[in-house]
Amino acid sequence: MPTLDAQRHRAQRAFLDSGAALTLGQAHHCPLTPGQLAALTSDSAHLVRRIDSGLTATIYQLRVDGRDYALKRARAQCLVQNADGQTSFLNELQRRADIDQLARRHGQFERFVPTIYGSLAHGLIVMPWISGQSVVDWDERRLRQLFDSGRELLEHGLFEWDYSPGNLLDDGATLWQYDYGYMYRFDPLCQFNSAGRGADTALFHLAERFETRSFFGWLLGRERELGQDAALAAFRLEKQVALECYERLRANLNERGATPTVLAWLDGIMHAWRVALHGDLATLYLKEGWRSHVMDLDDDLRGQTCTPGTLARCDWLLATLEHHLDALRACDALLHSDVDCDQASLLLRYQGYRAQAQRYQLGGRAA
């Protein structure tokens, strides 16, 4: 049986090759015609700012008749060099259709920026403009909103893989999610996530995705600026919020008839967190920090989308191998083929990863 990834890739490639239309909303709700939006240039009188940091699309802030809009326009070539990247704009439109439908049906998804109009043919998405910034400090309010929104997605069969800082926007009261290019369908009652065949890749879940793509990168800065104790305190808060979220998730899935396999998987995750919160939190920090930095590095290398943050993660991994390898082995933190390697081999391997990350720096490719 093909993996869920393979099935999705095949279906999306077939959709793209067919030339079928995919539109969301009504064109007359756009501030300008779709053709005008697709042809927008930097000297347009309506352009307030242009944001080029996205790997799949460029964001434009437009002001038309006194109202601000966000225009997301697909790049001619996605900068993520893999199959998921090449179909990410189509996938975002598909997931926006799902979320808009769920919002109408259930009245939830309040922290997801709505779609005014979307067109695959024109390569554009129009949204309300949200005044805010990327998260610079993960406090309790932001953590609770992120986990609440993530739980809503999971309970409705949508698994978000990319909680990177560029996909989250905070306006001081609400943490908004506005990018769905790497969000995929799965069955939460019998599957862990949308990888593999659904129930054979237990590593990936909501907290792991957030920690891997965002939180441990932020904690790395916390370690450097304020020290290990401050990083551990922030980690404790995140785990307490995550635990409350997972307790509610498990109760809701159990009520809906989730399989014993899914429930036992959630129980195992929560048990490990409870034990650490009442005991040796530093060991869990080391174990999940190692996993997060390794998995994020792997993601950046596969997509050839490395940044200075990738290099900082590499440096943390190398320092940890040099000074804390015994502790990594003691808590079973090493992943995959790393388990059977000695220290010299591991250092050589991760030095090689760092060299790759240096070669794959986005630099001018994102401009």
C-alpha cells in the first residue's frame, strides 16, 4: 500500500497536470480584479509593502479604498526543493477550502486568517491584512492559543507540519495562523499523523512539530541570552500547556471512538511529560531538544532551505555530541542510524551536515 505522502503527491500532480480550475470565494470581493492582482508591480499605487521572506509565495500589503488587504502571490518556482514544496500552493488552497467549510459548519477556527479569494490559475490568495509581527517571546497566552488552534485542526483531521515562525503572526491579543502549505489530511481516530501509513510514525505530533519548527529554535536564543535556567523555565511552561491540550484532545478523541492504538500513543506521550514535570525536566529538555534540532536540520537540508538558524542548530548539536553524548545515550535521544555510531563518527557526520547547511543557505534565492 502506498504511503499517505505518495498518495497525496500522486493526486496533486494529477490535479495540476489536468489543468483543472480551483478558486475560493468570489472575484468581486477582491480589492482589484484577479488579473490586476496577478500583474501587480512594485510601483503600484496600492502597494504599501512587499514581504519576500516566504519560500512559496510573496506577500503584499495593499491599501484600496482605505482598507488593507494581504495578497499572497505564488512564486514562479517554490524555493523548497522537494515534492511537498512544488505542490504547496495547491495544497494551501485545498486546506483553505477545508478550513473555511469547517468554520462555517462548526463555528471554530477563529485564529485562522480567512480567505477572501483564492485562485490556482492566477496563483494568488487574498486575505484581510492582520497588523502584527512574528512571535519574539512565547508566553502563556501565545502558547495556549497555539495549542488550542492545533488541537482544533487535529480533531477535524488536519495535521500541520510547519509551525515555523514565519507562519505565525501575533497582533498582541491573538496568535494567527495564515499559511497552510504543509497541512495535510489524516484520520485522527486511527492515525497519528499524515506520514507513512498513518499509524507507523509515532514521532510526529502537535507538540513535536511546534517544538521542532519553532520553539526549540527560540529556546536556543533563550539559552544564549538568559541561560539554561531561563530556557528550562520556558520549557516547563510549554509542557504544562501542552499536557492540558493533550488531555483534552485524548478525551475528545476517546468520546468519538478513537482506536486503542491512538489512545495508548497519547497516553505514552503524556506519561513521559508528567514524569518529567515532577522530576528530571532537564533530561527531557535534552532529549526533545536533540530530536527537535535534528529533525529541523533534516527538514532544512531536504528542502535546501537553510538559514543562519540552521547553522546555530548544527552548532548546538555538535557541542552536545562533544560534551553530553553519554547523557544522550542514557535517555535514548539518538535517532535512526546515529544510535550505533561512536563519538568520532557522529562528530564527523554532523560536521558534514553543517557543511551542507552552509552550502544550502537561502541568501539571494529568497530575494
